[in-house]
Amino acid sequence: MRYAMAIDTKKCVGCSDCVVACQLENNVPDGYCRDWIVENVKGKYPGLFLEFRSERCNHCDNAPCVRCCPTGASHIVDGGIVLVTRDECIGCCACIESCPYDARYVHPKGYIDKCTFCIQRVEKGQNPACVDVCPTHCLHFGDLDNSNSDVSMALKDRKWKVLSPDAGTRPQLYFLI
Amino acid sequence: MSTRREFIKITTAGAGATVLGLNTVGSGIFKWFGSQVEDPVSDDVLTPFPTYCEVCFWKCAGWTYVDKKGRIRKIVGNKRDPHSKGRLCPRGTGGVGMYYDEDRLKTPLIRETGKDGSQFFREASWDEALDLVANKMKEVKEKYGPESFGFFVHGTPGNHLEHLGRAYGSDTSAEPAFANCRGPRSAAYYSTFGAFIGSPENTDIRDTRCLVLIGSHIGENMHNSQVQEMSEAIDNKATIITVDPRFSTAAGHSTHWLPIKPATDIALLLAWIHVLIYDELYNKDFVEKYTFGFDPLRKHVKNMTPEWAYSITGIEPAQIRETARAMAGAAPAVVIHPGRHTVWYGDDSQRERAMAILTALLGAWGQRGSLYLPETVSLPQFPQPDYPEPKWNWRDLNQGKYPLAMMGITTELLKASIPRLNYKHQVKAWLVGGTNLPISLPDKKLFREAADSVEFIAVVDTMPMEVTGYADVVLPEATYLERYDFLRVAQNRLPNVALRMPATVPKYKSKPAWWITKQIGQRLGLHDYFNYNDYSEVIDWQLKQIGTSLEEMKKIGVKSFPRKTGPPYLGKNEDYTFNTNTGKIELYSSDFADAGFDPIPVYIPHPEPPQDFYRLIYGRAPMHTFSRTINNHNLWDLMSHNNVWVNPLVAHSLGLKNGQKVWLKNQDGAVSSFPVTVRVTERIRWDSVYMVHGFGHSGKKLTRAYGRGASDEEMITNVMVDPVMGGAGMRGNFVTFLKEAPKNNGKEVSA
Amino acid sequence: MDEELIVSGRHIPNIDPYLHVWHWQIPLYLFLGGLAAGILFFAGYFVVTGKQEKMKATVKWAPIIAPFVLVIGLTALFWDLKHKLYFWQLYTTVRFESPMSWGAWTLMIITPLSVLWVASYLKEIIPTWDWKVVWFNRFESWLIKIRVPMAWVMMILAVILGIYTGILLSAFNARPLWNTSILGPLFLVSGFSTGLAATIWISTDPAERRILSRIDLVFIVVELFLIVHLFMGFLAGTETAVESAKLFLGGSFTMSFWVFVVILGLIFPGVLEAMELRGLHVPKWIPAALILFGGLMFRFIIVEAGQISRFLN
């Protein structure tokens, strides 16, 4: 079982619904967010290209944050979701330093926090909150090992890219382009 | 006797002290809620209450989830709802912030003058405040007649206030939605097709083969089902053509982006019409059967070639032809999106007419993938006597101007309030609800003079918005999450009804608008119009008339009904009479001709920016609704201030850097109260700048919104009035940059 | 123009607009750890090679600094933790993939070890010292007997201490400026050099100082070569590496790095030490202070610049 997410950049309008839905669903502390929108503009008027990306923790296959954690608080569970056990976290921030995607933050209570793919919802067979709220239906989630899952279907016959592939992290967020 | 009205920022110690006293417990609990609760909560332990959103005017239906302690945790879309299809937009999702906003109005306020002559608000009881409003209404009725009491309304509070007004005897009302937004579209499409576009727009984007956006910025304009359907259209590989001087989000997802020179859209539209006619690409059968005035149209556009349009718009002739062919190829499944905020240059009714004509030539009306035939649930009125007939109404304010106006014009209501302008029908007092007039209306000078001239202003609002600073009485309204309101019956493919019910009790001392208007109505002796104790009785009665009940609606939230008026699309070769003078679609508009306007649109050039000035273009951001949501904590977190977009060439020549703060000054010398950050981006043309509307709040009590970003409205002093229906064209303003704070900063802006 | 920006209002403290989650506590610890590593390594080395009589300051006096420096360093590290009450979790597990875990355990052993080392010399440092407790005296004799094995252990731990911080930083793929295998050796050599400098400063024996200066000079030259190697590697690397190197080649750290670290912290003191060896009298504290200053600045700059360097998407 390998959970992953596909984000269709041809449809994302950068509305940030995913950001606020996540904040409310997961009680993210004030002033913090677990996902965010990046706008990329290339070219010179009027030959322009515009891309919006909804980004979050990539739940990497070769997660540097898990490797460098001195206490094992940062760990991977079944399905490849990267989680932080808050009572094992000492707040050394090594994981924050090691993440090429700036996905982690220090929770005001002191432990390190980030996107969890809404594991509490996934365990019940639901989608993460961001996927369920997106008005353009550009977020797809599911099990890559299941060819009928939403994410597998979205990746079929589409070109995609990942972020910073040369960082060697094998991220599991696929941006459809 | 009129009191000189000072703008009071709600910062008085009086209001503050009681806030502290009354709400240490309340705010304490909610602060605790904010930091203590850490773990996400399963939907199983939450109770859903049906509602429809009030953050914007799309009115998406959803469920407000409340936990066991009675706290609102989140709002999620109702899957049965055609407006939201189970997914709310970011503003709807962030609607929770409207409830928890600690800057909310908490208690009724009454304006007083101190011994030193300064004016301030003091807290009052509901009885005192309501008595004052009712007495003033009685006073105006006796002295001037009820017609002289004007109503500025918007949204669902407007429903209740208008009901009160009509029962009282006044139809002197205006919403910004008409003259400051959709008005030109209404006038143009009504005179062409005999039907309104309405809201949600009857655009079948979901099934279209070609979507044409004339300045519409769907994606930044976050009208939920439009954005959802545009996403479906992208999946279906529909052609999307965006005409916009700015590289909008929609342009970024378009097949063709036409980077048009601002104010020249009519030329492009006429050239498209020329190509369709002279290259014989138009839908001959449809035009033959259903339209009137093809020959005059043909003659009219004879010389309006793509080459002619190129010299005006800057769009290459080849691209004009290519896009015309794309539309023709996709016809009739083409949506020429009628737009929404269409008040641009004062000839907007004509531009919308050109869009309507283009639609008709393509046969893109009443077809799948074009404009479908919407239907609305017909909801019977709760038993009450007929409204009294007022001696004059909003139309009479126009004094013969704007013959094709269909609703009250906000500017005229303002002008009729100013005695020195000598309007035949004078307005002496205002009741304002659901609209922040100082920021939504252009020409602040006019607004200030009008507010100063009337004898009495009462404002109903949830937040201490700028408009409350001009009130004599401020009535704190409960948010949509805390109240019952009119049932939502909006047009759609299938007629449907949506219920709004409270998820919790009103916070602080706020009250729902239905209660406020009933209380005032009773004090005015209008009991017969408010013959219920709780508004849920009205809702239940109405629902039972149409075959459901409050009990059922509480469980499902939205109910759709089968259509009664036939299918949403015209049958092949179906005979159809249009609700126009000729019974046909009027390519040549008899309404416009009769009123003395061009029956077929003509391109007129508009003033260009003077040297060193740049045209101010404004628009929306998907996480905000005008100025309404800037203080909402959840949405402010997504966007706390606006930027001014500047083209890199301009930035380079003026020495402006990304992130630099500048003040704006317009062609009439108006200077922005607050600085705004520069965003250097290629997405905007070199002759224009762009800002998101709604920022630059001057209300200090809006702790998050105050002073953040700059207000585009302050720069809009030149209003280009549409003679057809009174629309206030606002894009004829030009700004330049001041790198240092202007010397008289700190005083109120004189604009 | 290539414009990339976050448009959902994200402004997480210390992460946006660029990473700055490690403040002065970390570079301070890196410096102190390297200093202690250098001192303890050479203390052990000269015992193992039987030269402790000639290198009294190195073997006896300098190591007194080590426990204090280590404790201050550990305090700084503890202070930096954001979830302090749970710090003990570090010691419930050994994670072989995490250099920070190696460091935690190494420090756990080397700090008491350095105390024991100093304790074993206490009677030589303070002749009138008396433990007063019989068991302590017996323990002390035992320590003196096992001094050589203790020295070996200390040397190994000192190398780990000196190099692991560089390996730790280089293991963060996300920070291109650190992500080079040169960083470990560079930190090791730099740390040992600062240890030597501190010892030179304390030593009152010119002969001892000569020996130490010779070794230090070699280390300084090695450091300079490693720095050249470092930048050659970046400039020949991926675009991300080239971008991060630019911070030091025209970017905001250019002046501070080349002036404070390379010129003042390495080249100039190196020249002074060479001149001293040639016979010119140079007050011993000048090159020593400069090397210590350079070492501290180096770590501050590397930690700050490394956090700013990032992957281009």
C-alpha cells in the first residue's frame, strides 16, 4: 500500500480552499498552515505561462526527515505516510533543516508538526480534507498500488512532475502538467 | 434639523469597557478553544445543521458541524446542492471565522454628542435602539411620507429590510448589485432575449465546447459552481478564450488569451460579429427562426473588420479570425459568459449588448453547452396584507434618466439625499443592511455629503464596518450561522430550495434580521406583516406549500424538484416566443432605439491614462469577498493585504522594487490613505496596474483589516455613468506612484 | 521573468521567507564541540605516544577547559530544543541513520570521560589536592593506570565529536550548501585547529608551542585546500549547488566569509605561526585568538548561509 497524491496543475486556480479546510479539520495553530499554494509565472508579457501548485509534505519514499530524526519521533507508517509522534519529539528541528519542501513547522507547543495526509480520515476510508474540499477537483488521493484508485486513474495517460527530484527524496506528490 | 455627522470610528472606551466586562468569559472560552484543542475530531461526534452561506452572494448550501460542547468546528458543502455540489469555496470553508471574529458588533450603539461637541457611540439596550429607529420612521412618515425613507440593502438581511420597508410604505431602495455590478448585463440581455441572466448565471459551462470570457476572471472570482464547471470544461478539453488586459488565472488556463488593450472590448466583439457574418459562420437557421434585425446588424458591422479592430485593440487579425472560427465550430455549445461586475466605462450596456448579439448569432441560447433555460421554485408568500402602494419609488428618483434601469440606482439614492441637488423626490433617512457603502460605492465625496445631509441613518451589520461610523443607530446582526432567513430559491437547471437554520445561539447581544425587522414593524403597528413568533414558522408554512416541511429540510438541507416549464434546452426547431417587443431575439434592440440609444453597439474610444499615470484595474481574490472578509481570521490568514501589480518595464523605469511600499495618487489628486506593496509581475500590461478590491480598511476596530493594503475605491473618483441604466463605470481612473508618505497623511482622505 | 511566490498567505515564523530555525545556539555548540574535540584528541594523542612530559599543557592543563566547554555547549543545545521536557527521549534509542543520535551518545560518553581525565591529573595541577574519600583515591589510581586505553577511547570519541557535526549537516539533502561530503572533514580539521590554538594560548613552554604550531600549520593548509575543494565542487555541481555557492561568491556572505574566516581566521594566523617558527617573535595569543575567532565565525556563517540555501523547484 503506497498512499500518494496527484495535483492537476491544469485545473488548480490557487483558491487556497485546501489550506483553510486543512486548518479547520486538523486544528492547525493560528498563523501556521500544513499546505500552501505556490504561484509560478514564466515568460514576458504577453507570452506567459502560469502554474498554481497546492503543496504540502510529500511523504517521501526516502524521507530525509525520518532518517535524521535522533529519537525516531519522525517515522513512517503503513502506506508510506510520514508522521511525528509528538511525545517522542524533542524539537531539535533537524527534520525541518532536512526537508527540501519546507513542509514542517514548530508547533507552538514545541513539537514538530506537518501534513499527515489526514490519517485519521484515511483510516476511516475517507479522503484528506483538502482533497474533499477542492472546488476544481484537482486533488486526487489514494493507493498507488491499486490501479483503480483515484490517484492511479489521475496519473494514467498524463504527464507529471515532482518537486526537486534531484534532492533524492522520492516524493509522493505528483503534479500533473 | 440635521446634525452634522462625524465619522465615528468605533473605538470609544464605552464600547471597549463593556466588551471586556461582558465577554471575558466568552472570549476566554474561545481563546481556550483556539490553543488547547489539538487533535482533529471525527465527523461522527459532530452534529450537522443545514445552512446556506452568506460570505458571498452565491449562497452555497452546506452543513455547519457543531461539536458536543456546542462549538462550530467547520462548514462543509451539501452534496445535494447545485451551487456547491458538496464543496464550499475557501470563503465558505472559512465562514467559521465570521462567527468567531472577536471584533464583531456586540451590542446596539447610539450616537451621542458630548459636552465638548465631539460625537461618540454609547451602548444601548435593544429596546432603546429599536424604539429610536421606529420613532424616526414614524417621524419621517409624518413629515415627508414613508417614501422618503431610503433603504440600502444587500444579501439576505436585505430580504428582511425590504419587507419592512414595503410594509411601511417605501419602495425607495437600491442595492449596489445593480448600478455597481450586474446592472448593464441585466438591461442588455433583457432587451435582447427578454430574459435576465440571473444568479447563479444560467451558463451551461459544464457541457460547453467553447467558453468565452470577456474580462471575467473565474478562478479569482470564486463563484463556486462556475469554477467547478470550468474545471469540468477543462477536463472535457473545451476551448477557453479569455479576453483580458491582465494574465488572469482564467487566462492561464485558456486555449487562447487575447491580451486586449483596456476599454476596447466593444471593437473586438464587433469584429467577431463581422467575421461570423461575412465569413458565413453564424448559425443561419437559428438566426432566421428566432432573431430580429439581422440586416441592420449586417450593414452596421460591414467595415468593422479584424484589421480595423487590430488598430484599436492590439489583437492580431489572425487571432481574431481564429477565435471567431473556434466559436463557430463549437456552436451552439458556446458560452459567451455575460460577466458579473460589468460596470467599466459607462458604455457597458452596449458592450453587454454586443455579447448578447454574438451569443444569438452562434445560436447559443437555450442549447446544451450554452445558456440554458433556468427554473426557480415558486415560493408562496406567507399570509399578509398586500403591501401599500407608495406614491413614488426608486424609479422616480431617476427623474426620467436611465430608462432601462430595472432596480434602484445607488448613486441616485445618494443624490436624492442631498437637498442642494434639488431632486424632486427627496430622501430624508436611510436604513442600511448588508453593505459597506463607503467601500462599495465610488466617489467618497458624494457619499459623505449624502450621509451628512440625511436626518437619520440606522445600520444593521455583523461587523464594525466603515458604514457603521456614519450611523445614528447601529444594530448588531447575528451571522448567518446563528439565524433563520428566507428560504433560498435561486434559479438553476432544476428548481430547488435550500434551508438556512441556526447552528448555535447568537453570540454577544446580536440578533437575526428577521427579529430586528419584526420588532421595528411591531412598533410601527405593522403586526399583520409579521404574523409569527419565530421565523421558522414562516419557513415551515412555505415548505409545506411546496410539498416538503421544515422537519424534512433539516435532514437534507436542499431539495430539488422536477421542472414544470419543460426541458432546460429548446427542442429542435421548437417554436418559441421571446419576451421582447418583437417576440424575437432582438439583434437590433427596439428598447434601446425607443429610448434614444444606439440600437446596435458602436465602439467609442475612452480616455487613456495621462503621462506617468496607469489605468487602475481591480478585481477579486478567491479567498475574499470584497471588503467583507478581510477581518475574518481564517481568510485574513490566507491574504492579509493586497498588492499593486506593476509591469517590470514600468517598475524598472520608475525604480520600483518588488515589496516596496508606495502610496497611490489618482488623476483627480486623491491619495491613498495607506501604502500598498508593489508586486512586479509580467501578468499586467505596461499601461495598467492591478489591485484586489476590498483592502485598505479605515475602521480601526477591525483589528486585522485596519490599514492593511490600500483601497482601490479611494482611487475611484471619476465615475462614468451609463446613460442606459445608470451603471457606475469605475475603470476610468488612473494612478501614479508616490514613493514617500504624502505630507498630509493622517488626515482623512479628501477624495 | 521567472516569478515564484506563495500566494496563500503563508508566513510561518523562522521558515518564511527563508529558513532560520537554528539560531546562535547551534553554531556556538559546533564551535565548542570542535574546540573540545581538538583539545581532547591531542591530550590523548600525546599520552599514547608517550610524550606527556614534554606536552604538559596539552595533556594536563588544556583539558580542564574541555568539560566546561562541553557543558556550555550542551546547555546551548538544550536551550535550542523546542520541546525541552522531552529531551530525555534522545537517550531511549540509538538511531544509526541519524548523526544527531551519534552525537547525543558521543557527548553522553565524552563529557564524563573528559571530567575523569582532568580528575586523574588533578593532583598534578593542584598539588595540595586531597580527595578525602578513600574510594575516590582508589578510583583515581585506577584511572592513572588505565590512562593509555582512556586516551585511545578519548581520541576516537574526539574524532567522532569533531566530524559528526559536519556529517550531520551534510546529511541534510535539503540544504545544498551543506550537502557535501567535504563538510565533515572540514569541520574536523577546523575543530582540531581551534583545539590546538587554545592549547597554544595556554601553554607556557615554547618547545611545546613549536610542536603544536607545526601541527596547526598543517591543519590550516589542509583547511584551505578543503575550502577550495568545497567551492570547486559546488561550481561543478548542479544548478542548485551553483546557486548556493553564489552566496559566498558575490552574495551576502562574501565579505564575512573570505575576510573573517579565510583571511583573518586562517591565512593571517597561519602566516604568523610560520613566522614564529622561523624565529620572528609573535605574541602567542594573536594567532591563537584569530584562529578561535575564525573557527567561531566559520560555524556561524555556515549555519546561517546553509539555512538560506535551498533547492530550486
